[in-house]
Amino acid sequence: MDLEIQNLTFTYPTQPLLLENITYRFPSTGLTVIAGQNGSGKSTLLQLLAGILAPSSGKVQLNHQDVSLIVPAARVQHLAYLPQNTRHFFTFKTGREQLSFMLENLQTPSDQIPKIIHQIVAENSLEYLVDQPITTLSGGELQQMALAMIFSLDPEYLLLDEPFANLDHDHQLQLIHMLKSKKNNTAIIVADHQLQYYQDFADSWLNVTVHKLQSFNPSFQNSPTVSRVTAGLPVSISSRLQWQKLTFSQAGRPLVVESTFQLPQRMVGLLAGKNGSGKSTLLNVLTKQYPYSGQITFDQQNEQRISIRKWIQHITLGFQNSEDQFIKTTVREELQSAQQASYHPNFWTNLQISSWVQKFNLQSIIDESPYFISGGQQKKVQLLILAIISSPVILLDEILTGLDHASVALAWDLIEMLTQLGCGILIIDHQFQSFKHYDYVLEIHDSHLQLLPKGESLNEIDH
């Protein structure tokens, strides 16, 4: 089975040329990694290969047949695609319903479907997740379930867009094992910025640059994963957001029990914990979006006495799904709206905003809809919106996922600038190469939210 592109060119309506006159035949087995800067066209290329998008000119062919002419039910048996945002992958209430629909589309005999679902669930340890409403699952849990479904299709070609996104350390290791064992009999094509995951077993490396697809040899620096806390809180801190005996649960399962903490201003904290431990739920609790018991205060005033409108001006949440942040028609309007709501309007002048638009290389999409730009570009726009608003407390849920290395460095410059403006920042992040940037670490482990002292092992990594 051959997958190839011939003289492929692609342009989104009203946007500059993205891919130009590319010809390439993908190997029928092995793992191919596609790299490139945010907005270069990596995700678009995967969607073209999957038949989701049609080329502006040229062809995508599977075994000498135009991919777009293969009916979707037949195509998915050969080409299985995992999108960058796995929330777009699920269309049913639960994972079990999604699996059942998927197997029905593959014309699996109805009496075999329950048995196959049971096997998929057991092999991937999805017993707790498969019957939970999709809307209640964390990003990491959704990623686990989507990967299990994609791999169970057993196609000739697996097309994976940032498959490690939102996964904790254990599930990252599991995915590496799955990719290694699968690539001997399957062609796996991955788009990713985190090339170190594939360092020891990738067979081909491609880079999307200046509209072209080129082979390259990546260089890797020896940067082992940090598993011990490298910083801690000083004895005396300034804090505006505090909570006492905070407790919350999900589906009868305790997530955090009787936590008390003062979130420091002018500092950046890492919120760590395994997938499903309650990290995103904690951020929802702190922004009045999820029920809890205990007490939360801002400037010593109980949150129950503060209106939701006023509360979210004090405490801003950067959603895991960037699209949930957007409320306007264009990127320019989003930034203008953020400027009007800014806590520091004298700092966030038009000139300052324009400077960061250029640093993040967003000039070409400034008048585009934020819903129709790349995932990495969405993250940069989202981060800039939150920075311009610069609320006293900023909670960021996987804000660095999907960013290329240059953009991650710029993001940390921006976050550091926010601390200088007085902001207190708490970030959910599974990219532990960023450890050096954090002033302290909070970890959810066994329903306890604990401040880890300097030198302490992180349970998510070190067992």
C-alpha cells in the first residue's frame, strides 16, 4: 500500500500560500516525523493525507487512487487520523458509544462489537474512562482514549498530530512503547515539535519550511527529564488568592481533600499530577466553574460575596482548548478586546502589542478568524490575550502545548514579564524541560494537593 503526494499545493482562502509543489512518497512501514514552526503547514499536511482537506492543486494518492475519491468508511481502514485537538475527535457522549459507532462504520458484526470493545478497554486500562461523559474527562484522559481507538483500527497508515500532548509521564512512556512495536508493520506519520520523544526510533525526519517538505537530521542536546523540585517558596510571600480546606470530587471519586494554600504573587508555580488527578478541575474550581466545599478568598473576601463577572476579572483562566478563549471574529479584535479589559493599559499600548504580534510572527493572520489558524498560532494568540489582560492571578492549563521551541522561549519571556507586573501564575504543564522556570511546585497525589519542598521527587515522574 503506497501513500504519496504529487505536485501538491495548498492555500487556505484569503491566506498566503502554505504548501507548494510538493512531491513525496511515504514509506509503507516505519515512523516518519514531520517538524516545522507553528503555522508552517504540518497539521494541514496530515489532513491532506487523511483526505479531510483537498489540495488546491496536485494529488494525494493511496495505492494510486485519489484519497478524496475513497469513501470515508473505507478510507479509515487504511488511513487513521488523530487530530491535534482530540476534543474534535469525539462526537458521542461516552467513549463506549464512540467505539461502538466506530466499529459499526467498519461493518463489524453487531454480536462481536461488545467483545471487541471489552478487549480494547482492557488492553488500554480504560475501565474507569470509557463510560464517563466525554465533557468530564481531562485532556490527558481524552488523549489516552483517542489513541487507544486509533491504534485499534489497525490501519496501514497512522497519522498522528502531536500524540504526546497532555499525557503524563507514565502515558508518554506507554505511547513510546506502542509506537516502537507498531512501526514494524505499520507506517506511522507524526507531526510534532517535541522531537526528543522519537529520538531513538524514528526512521525518517521531514521538515516543513518555506512551503516545502525537506529531509533533515535533527540534533539533540543531552537534557534528561528533571524529576526533582529545584526551587521552593520563601518563608514570607505576598498572596491575594487563598483557599482553606478545599475539597472537591468527580463522579463520587475524591480529587482533592482539605487543601489549604496561599497562591504567591510575582511567582510562577507548576501544578503537577497524573492524568485525571484533578489539575484542570482545580483551575475550574478556582474560577467558580465547579462545585467544592471549603473556602476560597481573594484579597480576604469570600468568593461567594464576589460576582462571577468581577471574579473572572481578578482571576483569569487560560483554557486547555484555545478555542474556548476566543469571543471575537478576528485575531485583531481579540487583542483589542483584551486591551480594553487590561489591568495595565498604560503598559499594554498599541506599540507594545504590535511588538509582541511581530515576535510571535502573527502579522499574517491578524485579520483572520482565530478559529481558522493553526493550533500553535491559536496558543500564541491565547497567551497574548491573557498577557494583555494581565489579571492579578492567571491560571494556565497546558498553555505551552503545541508551541515550537522558539515560541516556548518567547512564552516564558512573556510570563516573566507578567510576574514583574505583579501577577501570580499557576501552570499545568507536562513538558518537564521547563522545570527551571518554576518558582515552586504544587502536586496532586492521592487526593492531596501538596507543596513540594526543594529536592523532593515528583510522583508523576519518579516512583
